[in-house]
Amino acid sequence: MKTLIAPSILSADMTRLGEEVESVLAAGADMIHFDVMDNHYVPNLTLGPLVCAALHKRLPDAVLDVHLMVSPVDPLIQSFAEAGARRIAIHPDAGVHTERSLALIQDLQCEAGLALNPGDGFDVLEWLQHRLDFVLIMTVNPGFGGQKLLPSCIAKIEQIHARYPSLPICIDGGVGISNIATLAQAGASQFVAGSAIFNTNNYAETISALRHALSSAP
């Protein structure tokens, strides 16, 4: 399964956001990850669809990967799809009818993902896998960037991969050079990295180091 690296702009310099996104794409990033928080579902307030639309206008070929940590979720699915999102992940407890919300994402020509928090089980995947293009595993509790990965989440990645081997697993939270190979070995193939990339001086070297670490995974 192809590995993908998605820098999270939550850790970017917001005063230079367009330049930051151009820089990480030029450095080899596969996608740009949007952490959308509403200060309700999670304790923080971040980016809205107008920012997504502005980046899509500036970089129309960039894959904008939107993680909606909001409730209710359906209105923002529509807004971000119209703003240029190519992938949208939602939480199963953020709306009333998760299957309908995932269907809406796909009807709007976006890839659909289900996001699971560290304390969430994954039995829900059995009933929703027909609607999923990927599953997003949170390896930190959502709401803030720069957190350390919770080691207990690795077993969940392994179990999901064993049960759903064809379902791409994306990891969000505490991903870095020191642990990305372990996450890949557990079954992940897509990796969101925020501070691990944006807090370095050379994005190309950092993304190259992440890929080199991935190449060492069995």
C-alpha cells in the first residue's frame, strides 16, 4: 500500500500560510492536512472553509485532507467539499447518522474517512467499511498539536490492520522520525505530521528522513 505523508498546517506559521504550504509540497509532501476544531467537540478553535478555499485557489492541484473535529458535522462537510477538500474525515459521535454523513462526503466527490479517538473502539468499522476510503486513527487525544503519541494506540492499529487489511490506515498525533517505522510495521500507510515537520529548519530534509525511516519498516 502506498505511503503518504501529510503535514498538518496546525503547526505552520499562520502569518505565512500560503508560503508554508507551497514549501512542504515542494519538499515532497503528498497532502496538506487541515485540523478543523470548533471549540465544542474539542477544546480549540482553528481553521474554517474560507482558509481551505483560499489555499485551493492558490494551489488547485494540492490534495487538501480535512479532519473535521466539529459537531454537528454535516454542514461543514458540504462547506469544505465546496471549498476544495479532496478528503474528509469525521468522528462517529459528531453527528446523528454516521453512514449518511459518510455517504454525503462521497456524493460530494471526496474520499471519506472515519476518525477514531484513542478511547474509541473500532467495531463501528464493520458496519461502515463499505463507505470508507480510509480510517484515521488518533494517537493523541484531539484538540491540540505537539502532543506525544500514546503507545497504547499501536495495538489498535495492529488489530484494525489484521481485521481490515485492505483499508488504508492514517495516523494523526505525535508522528515523527523516531516512531514512523513502528507505526508502518503495525499497519499504517498514511501519516499526518505537524510539529515534526514545521518545527524544523529544512522541510525537505525532514520529509526525506521520514521516508527513509519508512523504508526500514519490514
